[in-house]
Amino acid sequence: MLRTVKPKNARSKRALDAREPKEVEDARTAIFVKGSHSGEKVNNVMKDLMALKRPNAISFSKKNVVRPFEDASSLDFWSQKNDAGLFIVGQSTKKRPDGLVFVRMFDNRVLDMCEIGVEGYQAMSEFKTPKSTPGHKPLMHFASELFDTHPRFQQLKSMLMDFFNGEEIDSICLPGIEHVISVTLAPTPSSLNSATTRLDPSSSKNEDDTKSLPKIHIRTYTIKLLASGTRIPRVELVPMGPSLDLVLRRHQDPDAEVLKQAMRRPKLKKQDVEKGLGKKRKNMEVDEMGDLRGRIHVAKQDLGRLQTRKMKGLKAGQSEDVNMSDAEEDGRSTKRQKSG
Amino acid sequence: MDVSAILAAHEAKKQAVTVEKEIPLELDTGLLAVTDLNPIDCESYNENLEDYLTSTARDGVQALIAALFSLPTSSSADGPLAQLPPPATQLPRAKPLPKPKPLTKWEKFARAKGIQKKRKDKKVWDEEKQEWVNKWGWKGANKDKEVQWLTEVPANADVDFNPSQAARAERKEKMAKNERKHLQNLARAQAAQGTPNESGKVPQSQRKQLIDYTLATTRVSTASMGKFDRTLEGEKKLKGVKRKFDAAEVSAEKEKSSNLTILSKLDREPAAKKSKNSSGDSVLNVRKAVRAVSGGRGSATLARKAGGKGNKGKR
């Protein structure tokens, strides 16, 4: 554990304050770590993933002896030091060639981990097509029923969403939507189809289990919007790269107690709720005293139907006498002025 | 005129932007994600992998784009901004929820009284210099008295009275007081919280200890150090509590002085009585007289009555 630092000047205080927990969090920063040996393939995969994750990415250029599943203390330390919430550890061993470990942190401690093996890989540079702008948010596409049923794939989906798109935003610039990351599984094997319902809790039994899991295909496309004649454009996809074919390997589920802490949502302030959380709520606002104020627009009053003093001469049937009665009223008002 | 061709073209356009699926797509526009829960088509998957992946992705993205483009928008310099709903998928937080800051003594008081916080300007207008100056800090207006070339000195001031130094001392005293209050607030917050552990809670053992400590303090607060107090069931006997007696033999000097203090106390009139008879040795008890005349309503009512009568007459 690091010792707690007391800021000595305003600048370092601001920097420390920026690291304090927030109600609505920023995107997680990802650190790319090379293990004791990572082959060329894994290195390139990490480089491409980093290109997609920029600017919330930090690269550790040197090798590190780190085994996340055995000892996560280094990860905790780096997380605190760099204020990072995600790790991608690339490691290639004889037993598990071309492995990538996605590690998610909570409060500078490991929350959960998921190891994947890279089988097929095409680099971004191999596609001679336009690329997306760094920093733009991608769309995410997941295809397979397993993302809803199988705990391993639920975790993977959550992990990838956190990696590429975790930040909560309240609005997005529509012309800024440039690319999509598509995650598709291979056809569900028949063993899994029946087994998931039966053996759901024991789905992470052993090594054999991961062998039966379907492959994962991650593809990245840029989006071309074509005019369709309606408000909604027609979408065409152009492969951008990288394209990855992956298999699931080891994993570590989050601790139930820690996960409960991590899933807590902030109680939204009344004022924010009144304001509609970005949704349009017309003619209502909360003033600085905390009172809800409404604005009422009253239509133009129809004075013609106003009930005045009832008189014989003003009856509905005698419309031709209107001018006369007007004059009469005028006369009376002047009289009253004189007396007063 | 044959419009069927136009209609067909329009229909085709509509078809191009709508997606039909057996199981409808799950959209999470808040996180810009779409999940296609339809089972993977084995045949087309094996036939041509890339084409199949692209076509499924296109369908999903088309649905998502349709949802995004139909959201309410606001305009900006870079184009329309779609207002996103809150995300449907809950992702774990990276850090725990922020803890509420402990209130200072003033903040607590202000909240109880309903006093709103007023933001003060840091600058004030200086008529002489004809510009805005800081109230405090660098070239602050609160240092004016220390630097002005002429100062009025009170008539009863000492010979060596230095007005600029006095003003400075007063200012420094204010700063020191503020700092003292700040430290007290910190200490109060610390005491209210105990010393919380990592999960942000005061451990139970510590709270228990605190209660025991308070209880022990109250038990020895009687003159007999709690010797004759009724004990409760399961109450432990306090250890190390002993009465302290003065020594039997003291020097004559000390004994005399202590006895004299007792005597002087006996002779004195009680403070409460003293204040009542503040009017001196007058025979008339004014308070009683006022009470009798006003019928117990007080002197203010009496005065108003007398004044009112006079006024009425004039009118």
C-alpha cells in the first residue's frame, strides 16, 4: 500500500482531488502490461487495442513478471499509482499461448479477471480503409444468446463494455458516431445448449469446460451513413481492423460482497431529478432556494364572454343595441368620477 | 399517372432502414450497445464467416442507429446532440461512492436555522484608487489600516501605542482564531466518526470502547465516586478508582488559608440575591410596585397605556 500523500501545493491538491471518488465516474483508464514473455502477436494485439482505447490508455513498455491469477499485488499497486481501473496483461506461455488477461479493479483492488487466448488476428494496418478518430465513442454490438444466459459470456460482455464504452454520458454528437465494435460468438454447441440450463452454477468446473465454449469473433467496422430518404439513414459497415478470433480461458469471479459495493448507485439529488436528468421537462425549474417553480402560459382571455352586470338591454337577443348600451355605460362612469 | 413505382421505391427505402429479427434486438442506447440474442445461423456461419459477421453487425447497428436518431436532440456547433437515456446495463463502479463531508459547527447551525449560504465577492471597489481590489490576500483591503500614513489615535492610548502594529495584531488574531476553529471542526468530525477503517465504518469494538469509557466517567462523577450508586445487573466493577483524601497533617500556613477561604465564602451574599437587590437600599421594591400597578402586564404595557391616553386627547 502507498502511504497517503498530503498535498503541499494547490496544483498537487487539485491533482489528488481529481482522483477522489465521484458520483458519476469518468471512463476507466486501462494499463497495458507485458508479462514475462509475450509474443509478437500479443504485442500487436495490445497495440491495436490501445489505439482503440486512447486517450484513456497507459502502456507499460517494459516486461513485468506478473501472474494476475496467482498474485495480484502488483496490479493493486499500479492501479493506485496510475489511477487506473483496468488492466490488460499480455502473456504467452507454452501452456497458454498468446494469452490476454482483462483485469477490472474496484477501489484499487482486483474485482474480476477474464483470460482470453488470441487465435486469429489481423492488424489494423492490414486493412487499407479509413480509421476512426481516437477518442470517439464506439457503438457496441453483441450477437449470441449466450450473452444473456452463460455467466462466462455475461462477464465478458460486461468487461468489454467497460473497456470500450463504460463511461456514462448524457448526450452524444450524432455525426461523431464513427465506428462499431462487434462481438459475435460461434454457433452454440449442443452440449452448452442443454447444459447451461441444467448445470448453471457449476459452469466453471474445469479446463474441459472452456474447451466446449464457442469462439469469440471481435470485428471492428467504420460506419457509413447513407441517405435513405427518411430521417434514419441506412448503415453500411466497412472493416477497419483489428479483427480478433479469441477463446475463453481462466477467469476469476468478483467477490459477492465487493461486487455489491461496486454496484451501488448514487442517490440522485432532488434537483437533478426535477430537472429531468437531461430529459426535457418544460416550464418547471428549481430555484436556488430549492423551491419548484412552474411557469403557466395563459391563453388570451376572451373578454366577449365576460359576465358583466345583468341588464335588460344587454340580453343576447338585442345585439343591435350594443352601441347604445356602451354609450350609456360611458356616461355613468363619467358621472361617478364627478361625484368622487 | 402511375404512382406504384414511386410507392415501391418508398417502400424499399423504408425496408432498407428497418431490421426484422425473430427475437427483437436488445437496445441499450445509454451505453450505445445492442445485443442480438438470436442464435447464430450455423450454415451461413460456416459458408462465409466474414460476410455473416458483417451482416449481423450491420443489422444490429442499423437498429441502434435508428434508435439513436429518433432520440430528442439539441443543436450544437458540431451537429445535433442526441439526449441519451440513462444506461440499462449496470456496470460496476471503479471507486466506491463518495462519502458525504462532515458538517462544520457553523454549517450545522446554519442548517438548523435555515440560513442560506451567501457567496461574497472577493473584490471591493476602492474609491481612492478607482479600481477593484482584493478584500484580503495580496494587496488586500484588510491591510489598509496597517499601511496608511496617518492614523487617528484614541485619547487614552499609551505613549508607545503603535496603531499599525495594533491593527496587524488584530488581523493576525482573527487568522489564528479561524485556524483554531478549523482544527476544532476537524477534531469534532474525527470524534463523530471515530477512526473509520477501509470500509468507512467505525468498527463495533471501537464504538463499544467509547461507550464503556463514557459510562465509566459518569460512574465516578458523584462525590462518593459512585460508591453508593445502585448497580445494574451485569455491571462490572470499576478498577483503579479510589477517592483521594487530603493529608491529615498540613502546614499551619496552608490550614489557615484554607479555613479563611471557607469563612469568606460563608460571609458572602449569594450572587442570585445580589442581582435582585441591585437598586440599592431603597425602601421601595420597584419590581413589586410595577407588578401591582400594571396588573402583572409589565412596564412596557404601562408606558404604552400612559402614552396612548395623551395621544388620544391631542387628536
